[in-house]
Amino acid sequence: MNNKIEQVIDEIEEYINNCKYKFRSEEVILVRKEELIEMLNELRDRIPEEVTQCAKMLQNREAIYNDAKQRAQKLLDNVAEQTTELISEHQIMQEAYVQANEIVELATKQAQEILDSATIEANTVRSSAIQYMDNMLENFGHLLNQTIELTTKDYNEMVSHLRDIDSVVSANRAELVPAATDEEQAADDGSGKLEVI
């Protein structure tokens, strides 16, 4: 079952898979920066929703624990009432003490089992929620790193091509004006070169 974050990640993966390859390349793709940023912003907006859902799961854990505690307290209250009734009857006074102690022990044991079970269940829910968010964030981190690597590679190739063009332009100028003096070349100092920042 896909949640909202996984849906956005699937959209980003689909977008990247549908991008066209750069001319004469089977690895580098062309990415529309605005579209990718829009999808990443949508993912950023949806992460708090997932965190809210995890918080609700943790609240449910508290509700389970409180419900178990109330049930255990109710059971102990019933035991106390039964014990009082038994003790108040003179004919079965001795038997009442024995039965009351057994009931209290049984009730205490059952109450502890309920609390233990609720605590285990609540901890399981919490661990699952934390693991789920960690997996989502790990997947997002991988996707982000892949995007950064692809974008950086593409940018470096573009800068390399521009430098090659600059070298060709400089060589062509040198061929057009071969008789320039050393002073003129020093004054020119590559002012016709394309500067890449």
C-alpha cells in the first residue's frame, strides 16, 4: 500500500525515467529544474503529514496502555468489593480471607499481564513507526544523492564543452591576427575568452 511520500517518490522516479538522454549520451539525462524542484517541494510538504500519522500511532499506543490500566483497575475494584462482601459475612469469615487473597493474587496477575501485553504492543507500534519513517527518509536521501550526482556530472560536462569552445575561439583569433606584437597580445590578455563561473 503506497502512502503519500512513496507516491511522490514514485512520481520523481517516473519523471527521471521519462527524461530524454543528452545528445550522444546513454547515461546523462536532461532534467527540467523547475519540475524537479516542484516535486521535491511537494515531497517536503508531505513529510510532516507522515510524521503526524506516526504521532497518531504513538497516541494510539498511549490509548491502548490507558485502556489496559483502566481495565486492570476495574478488576481490582471488583475484587475489593467482593472481598468486602465476603468478610462482612460472619459464617464464612475464615473462608472469605482465603478466597479474598486468592482473588487478589489472580487479579493482580491478570492486571500485570494486561499491562505487559499493552506495553509490548505499544512498543511494537512505536518501533514500526520509527522504522517506517527511517526507511522513507533513507529512500529520499538516496534519490536526492542520485539527482545531485546526475546534475553535477551534467554541469561539469557543460563547463568542459564551453572551455573547449573557448580554446577553439582563441586559436581562431590567433590565426586571424598572426602579426600581433607581444605588447598587443599582453594588452588583450584573453579578453575575448568566455568566462565560466
